[in-house]
Amino acid sequence: MLKHLYDTDCVTWSPQGKLFQVEYAMEAVKQGSICLGLKSNDFVVLCSLKRQPSELAGYQEKQFKIDDHMAIAIAGLTADARVLCKYMRTECLEYKYTYESHHPVGRLVFKVAEKSQHKTQSGAKRPYGVGLLVAGIDPNGVHLFETCPSGNYYEYKCQAIGSRSQAARTYFESWFHLFEKSTLEQLILHGLSALKKAIMEDEELNEKNVEVGILGKNQKFIHLNAQELKDYIVKLETFNANTQIQQE
Amino acid sequence: MIFNSEISGEQQHTTSPVVTGGSVIALVYNGGVIVGTDTLCSYGSMAAFKNVKKIAQISKNTIYASSGEFSDFQQVVKELAKIDRSALQYDDGVHPSPKDYGNFLARLSYKKRCKINPLYLQNVIAGFHNGERYLSLVDIYGTYLESNFITTGFASYFCKAIISNYWNENCTLDQAKQVIRECFKVLFCRDCRAHDVIQLAYVDAQGAHIEEPERVETKWDFNGFKSRANEKLHTQ
């Protein structure tokens, strides 16, 4: 993105009706490594590619459990993500303390969006530089939301954010009609296939740089462990979305 | 929830109630939950307000009644209705279940108890959610108990025998109503702060139904009363 006039702070509109600071914040999300989410009638799966700052470093985790029934995947500034994650966890705990039941997912996403919007309307603040994919289950069903630094939030059947996410979205556009009735295994394989489309030529998916989290109506949020990831990556070699159509 | 006494700085503590409601009796039956109260608010020993509706509908499938300080009852109804309205604010169609209300009230009561300024109430929350009956008691200390039958006040002393003899958790609605009517008959005879006009309300799969007040049957034409009344004074 090129530099613009009228971009010094959040409280200045451009003549074209844009808030450039907010747009720049959304660029920060696009620079983060890819994470994607997809849902069926019973499960939500989050897949992300973990970045390793250097050979000596560990891989940056991108998925965090908010509560038994809710989890997020982040793209963008990890420090900002930590703040939002802490906020969401606190809200869920308070709700559980008061009502002894799970925080409705849409409502928490709404609260996060309100918090984010607040940062876009103040001279002394900057927007959060992180986009979240929020996966959750509540009495209304299975949910996948995306939140933006702008304070907007959207509900999706499947979505990918971060670096080279367009490739994953293109995969989704071709195959999302299968997701609703997919089994958990098929859903995970679809997620990994989409992830594969978004990696660079010299990269490969392995159990170290891939993170998969699953959440279901009777399944609390868990991460797949290294062995399970290895097995799925092997299955990915022979997975073909076309075969799923033939089965149905 | 901020009370006026906290704003004005004069911290007062509820040590005894002023205008009080009587016993509440609630039972589950095969299709839902039924709650009964009388329609009296007493001002000490005076039967001051004799036509009071003391069962409130909180949401589509939850009803609430309590015995104790009536102004606290009115305030709690407002607070619980606020929660239901939040669905409108968030625009997401998510309504709290009866259990959510019960737990909220338990937390609220406990908080106020810890400040030695309790909501002077024994609360009963009844509801029907996802095909399951819900009935709970939250007392003045914030204790939360779910049960198949609840009695507060004098009903706990006089009515448990009637309930255990004539009610079971799978009885019909009419059977449950009869049990409650019988209980209030006994209460009217034995509880000085009871009244013979009662109100029943029940929640089932179709939602909450609050009936109009009705008078319990009482019998006063005993021979003993009649002949006594004709006795001349000072015959002994």
C-alpha cells in the first residue's frame, strides 16, 4: 500500500471517505501468516500456518482456546491478539460465573467489535492490528466469525485471513457446498487442502508448522497433537474433494 | 444494580421487612411446572393489600415468585426483565434459559448478603426449556437449590405432608393444582398472614400461563361455630 495524505490519525477522514489508519491496520492483518476456518453442521475446524522467526526459534502459536465452546485463530499483531484473547476469556468466565452457562458466541464477537470500533474513533488511540477467526458453538448452532480492526464482524461458512489467503478462499469457493454434510475428517482434510494452496513453492506442511483446532457440539475445543497432524498430512496426499461428491 | 441508599451515601441495611408476601408453593408435573401464591401483602400483622399479583413472567418460558419483602420482589422483577431485553439490544435472538435466571439471582442475592444488606426474599424460579422442567429456590443468603417441589415460608411447615401424600413428579396439571389448592386451604386456617384468594401459574412447552386469582374453598358452617354463636354470655 502506498502512503496517503490524511492518514496521520484515526480522527481524520480522507476526501474519498476513508479512514486510512484503519485501512493500514487491516494491512497488518494481511501480513500475518494465514489462518482459516470452516464449519459443517456439527463441527468447526481452524487451520493455521505457524511462522518461525528464525531457525533457533519456536513456532508462533496462532490458535487460542477462549472457553470450552469457543476458540480463536489470529492473524496480525500477536501482542494485540493477546489483549483481545484475555478480554474474551474474562468475559466468558464472568458470564459463566453469573449464569452458569456458556457465553453466546455472536454476543461476544459483538463485544469485541465494539471494543475495536472504539479504537477507531479516538485521537489518542490506534486500532487493533489483528484479525480474529472466532469459532464457537452455542444453542443457536455452529458459528464461525471474522473480526476486523475496523470493528466490523461477519459470520462465515468458511473464511481465510492473512498472507496469501486468497488462494485458500478460491479453494473454498469451489468446495464449500460440501462442507455442511462433511464428516470431521473430511472437514480437516478440506482445511489442510486449502492451507496447502496458500503456502509458497519451497514450503511444505508438516506437523511443526501446521496448527489444527477442532470444536464440535459434543467436542470441547482441542488441538490435534503432532502424531494426528502427521497422519492427516499423509492422508492429504490421497485426499480428493471429487471423491466426496461421488460418495454423496 | 445500584440502590438509592448507595448513591446517597447513607448505607442502610435491611434488617426486617415491611410489606411482606406469604408462602409460595411450586411443583413439577408431567408437562411442566406450576407455582401458586396467595394474593396478600401484609403490613406487619395488617392484611393491607389483598389483591396483589405476586407471580411475574420474566421471559417466554420462565416465571418468578417470591415470599418476603415485596418491594424487593418488584425490583428483582425489573432486574430479570432487563436481562431478557438484552436480546433486543444485541439483536441476536438469544434468550436466557430459566437456569440462567436462577443462577443470576443466586449471584445477586449472595452479593447483597455479603454486604449485610440482603434482598429479603425466598425466590422461586420456574421454567420449561428444551423439553425439560426447571424449578429452583434461591434464598435470602444466595443459596441455590434445584428441586422437584419448593415451598417457602409457613408452607414448609404445614404443606410438605400434603405434598408428599398426594403429589408425585409425573402427576397431571389438574392433580398438581388440587394439591396446591389444598395446601393453601390449610395455610389459610393455620398461618395468620395467609389469605384465601390464591393465584396459580404454570409453564409448559407452550410457554407461561398465569391464571386469574381464585378463592380457595373454606368451610365455616361447623355446628360448633353456629351453636357457639347463639350461646348466651356469662352462662357459666
